[in-house]
Amino acid sequence: MAKSTILHIGAQKEILSKRQKEFNRLTKKIEQLEKTLSEFRVGKDDLLNRINKEMNPIQVKMNSLKAEIIRSMDRIFSDKIFKKTDKKKLTYLITDVSFKLIDEDGFDDLKPIFNKYNDVDFDTVNEEIEREAAQMAKGMASQFGMHFDDEDISTKEKFQEKMFEKMLEMDEQFEEQERLKEENKAKKPKTQKQLEKEEKQKHEEQRLTKSLRAIYMDLVKAFHPDREQDESEKLRKTEVMQRVTQAYNDNNLMALLKLQMELDRIDQQHLEKLADEQLIYYNKILKQQADELEYEKFYIVEDLASSFDMYPFEITSIETVMLKFNKDVRNLKSALKKLKNEAVLWSDPLTAKELLKIYQIPKEDTYEFF
């Protein structure tokens, strides 16, 4: 069984130096970030599975009910009970809802119904919407120095293809500009200050690499499986070396130090006696590691916010996303129940007329009746 490996200086020291305190702060931060990221990764996979199992089937049922209501509206439209105002509302509802069902959910069988109540057929409307969207995207792209011919944006697919080509072209131009800048820099004689700065950076990088490699080599010497005769011990050391190599390749100082403690290569007293000079480089490596974890957390939170219709600042833990998801599922189930009742009402002209009395055509396309 693996030992508990908590990297913390202070168990045997009452007064800590500034660098020792920084070491403790960074190791604690990394521990917390790794725990949070682990929870986010597992929770995200779980939630994505639940979307497929719980949310998507409800949405499919709701769309099927909406399509059923559209067909009911079409059947009852010609009933004499409906006045001109009623038919105007029915026409709006039929075209508005059926368009979304055809365009977003693949209910192509509703196209004849849409075409029956709209002045322009679905395919023509859809083509015009795509053209307008492409023109808008063209205008936005031009602000970033991207220009397109009209034939390049005749369809969404063509525009996306050309947009991708333009982005590759701009990336290549940028890389070429950066290459030329570097060439020009190399041609210019460097000042003494620049040379000293480069030498200092080179020296620091060497010290950082040396700090990691020293720990790595200590573990390699102690646990290399090729030197082991006993098969069971050889298997154990092989597993240890896989962990060691992975940590070293990831520049993961925390993991390497933990492995040293876990495998009795260092103890708490060793941490207490680390020289301030050594801590300078340890802290720099830990700072880089903490920054990388912060970036990873940022992108996971952004992805979760996009997937579950939340603001990033709302996501303080995976539990907050789960609570939002559970609430969304409850709301969808409630909406499905309501829609089932409405589907029955829309099949009868008398009850449909009562529903139309309380409905107002929105001034802007921002409101769904069902």
C-alpha cells in the first residue's frame, strides 16, 4: 500500500523562510488543482453520458410531439370555427415551428406543410438564410483582413472551406514574418546586455533541467527493472519506472518528489533541509506546473459552460454543473408533460381556438408557444 505523500515543509520547523513558505503555497495549490481537475474530468464524462441517456431522449420526444401538433394544426386549419385572426396565428405557428423542426431536427416530412402556409418554399428560404449568414460572416472576416469572392460564400460549406484556407494562409504568413524577424535579429550584433540576459536564461534553464534530472536519475538508479532478478519485483519496478518516466516527461516535479517519498528515497526531514538555493529552482518548476494546471482548468470550465449553458464564473465545482444539469432535466420533463397535454388540445378545433385566444404573435422571433 502506498504511503501518504504530503509535500509540506514545517513539520519540524517553527520558522519558515520565504522560499519555504512559497514551496508550501505552490504544492498546496497544485494538490488542489489536481484534485479539482480530476473531479472535472470524471464529472464531465459522466454528464456527457447523462446527456445522451437522459436529456436527448426527452428532447426527441418533445420534437416528435411538436411535429404531431403541426400536423394537427394543418388538419384543423380549414375548420369554419377559425376566423381570420385565428388563421393568421395558426399560419405563424405552423411556419415558425415547422421550419425549426425541419432545419434543426431533420423532420423533412414537414416541408410540404411549411410550403403550404409560407409564401416562399422551405429550400428557398433556407438558401437565403445561408446566404445572409455567409455575407455577415464575410463582413466580420473582412475586419480581420480576410476577403472573399461571392462564389466563395455561395454555400455554408464553401464559405467554411475558404475560411479554413484563408486561416491556413494567414498562419503561414505570420510564421514567415516571425521567421524573418528572427533572421533579422540574428544578423544584428547583440548588445552586452542582451548577451548577459541570454546567458542568464540559458543558465537558469540548465539549473531547472538539472533539478528535475537529479530526482529522475535517483529513482532510475534505484528502480530500474533490468537489474532485478526476481520476476515479481521486476514487474513492480517496471510499473514504478513507468510512473517515474511519465512524471519526468511531463516536467512534473510534484509527482517526482512524491515518488521519492513514497518509495523511501527521501523523508520529511529531507524536505526541511532543502537549501534556499535549491528551493529557488524547485519553486520555479512548481510555478510553471501550477500555471499549466490553471490553463487546463480554464479550458475545461469554458467547455463545460458552453455545453451546459452556464457562465464560466458560475462553475465553482463540478457539483454546480451537476445541479444545473439536474434542474434542466426536471424542467425538460415538466415541459414534456405539458406538451403531451397540449398535443391533445391542438387536435380539437374547439380547444385549439381557446389556446389561440391567449396567444399573441411576437414582435420579434424570441418566443416559442410550445
